[in-house]
Amino acid sequence: MDMINELESMAQVAIQQSEQPDEPDNDDIRRWQSLFGFSYCQALKEIIHHRSDLSRPRVSESHWEMVRVRKEAEGYSKEAYEYSSNLKASNLSPIPTEVHNQTYLLRLEGPIGDLEAVRLASRLKEDPPLYHGTDDDEMPATFCKIDTAARNNMLAYLSEAESCFQPTFVRYSVAAKQLSATSIYPTLGIDSTMPQNRPSSAGDPSLLPSQNQYPVWYFFYGTLADPAVITHLLGVEPSYKDASVQGGVLKMWGGRYKALVDSPGGVAHGHALLVQNQDQEEALRCYETGKYEVVRCELDLESQKVRGLTFRFVDDL
């Protein structure tokens, strides 16, 4: 009996299909943009998909007549109301909530193939930073870095232009690096707000390394202590030194990755590498992602102590 009902429902939808145009008109597209927050292209695709889905649950004529006056006042057609009802039933949301203050890499291609086009579409005052790399097929690709506001402006621009071009955004998750010039913040295992940990002068060694100081020693553990990983990231053969740091211990997250966390009095063992410049450091920060942050530390380096940096885990274990 259930199969018969299903076949009857599909037949009714098929009959209804003949009453609707094959291609959505602009009024339909604008309605779906307004109701569901879609871009022009998203609205077009969703309407076509909805109309071609013969197995979709239908809103009966009697049900529609009951809600018609109220829903039409809200901007709905019967078709859009049916779509919204099916969304609620499946707990789907057409537009996921965006996380603010995120950074993205945007691939330069199609109608946004150069920085001038990106600047215009994203309403930027100046050209964004440019990066060269490869795509999934190992073919050369060019990217630029934009924030959430620029990304949203670009999507709105493409929608207003009724473009179905889909830009390629890659979330740029990078380990934060914000070394204070006036306090020891952030330092592994040490609370910079305590009076005894405040620098005695502007030249206090505890303020080192500074934000843009290179070359700089880094304490590595886990995958960054693997020479093959460093060679892949930096394009050089690493020259490690055995090292340890105080104020932290190594734990595990995700069942497979090591994470350095604060632990006053704790000791962690690993390797030290002299990072030569900002380009190398940025490659390392991108590799570690936003689950880590760059913090100051003191390295015990083959019978000598040096000021350096390391990656501290900031997410939940």
C-alpha cells in the first residue's frame, strides 16, 4: 500500500510539472533569493532541482488554501512554500551561518581572474596579498587572501550580476602569532599577568624573540620533528638539534597528533630548528593551522639556553 501511495504521489508531481515552466523566470529566482538568502545561481539551481524531484513531498491544494493568504503576504508562492516545508522537515538550512573574522584564499579564475576584478567585486580599497601554488591536479594556480567581509561582498556582487560562476574559497587557518612588545605574553607555561613575570625594562631578555625577529629558533615535536615534513614544507634539508623546553608537556589530540600545552614545572623533549625568515615561518604556521598558536619559550639546546618560539595547542583535547 505504501508503494502505491508513493507512485500516486509521484504521478501527481509529474502532472504538476507540466504546469510549471522548464526554466525558472526572474520573478521566481528573485523570490527564492529574498526568502532563502540564496545567490542568483543558488536560487536557480534549487528551483530546477525542486521541480525535477518527482519524489518530493507535496503540499496539497487544501493545505495551500488554508495558508495561502498569510504566506503570499510573506512573499511565498505555493512552490516556495512547499520547498520551505521540506527544508524544515529535513532540518536543512540553505545558508549556513558564517563565522566572522575568518580569512580565505580565493583562487583567481574566470570573471575574477586578476586582482583588479577581486578588488572591484569585494569592495576592497587596495589589492589583497597574492600567492602562487598548485591545485589538486598539481597545475599552477594563483590565489589571494581576503577576509569574511570581502568574501560576502564578492558573493553579493556575483549574485547581483546574475552570474552562476562559483568562486573557489579555501579557509585560511593559520597558527596565530601575536608577540607583545611590552610583556612576555604569550610564553609557554608562564602567566604574563603576574607581577613577578613583568619585564624589568624594554631591553629585558624575556621580551625576546620579538614579533618579526629572524632567524629564530623553533622548538618542534610531533610531525614537525620529521625531516621529510620540513623538507616538503620549506624545501630544505633540516639541521635539527636535540632540545627541550620547560613549562609544558606533550599530550595527544585526535588520537594521533601531539599537542604541547602549558604545565608549569613540566618538561617536553623534541628538536630545535633555526627558522630563517618570515616565509618559512608562515609555511609552518599554515601547516599547524589555527589549532595552535606561536608562543615564546626557553630552549635547552645542547648544553646552552636560547630564547625561541614553539607551537602551543589552543583547542580542546
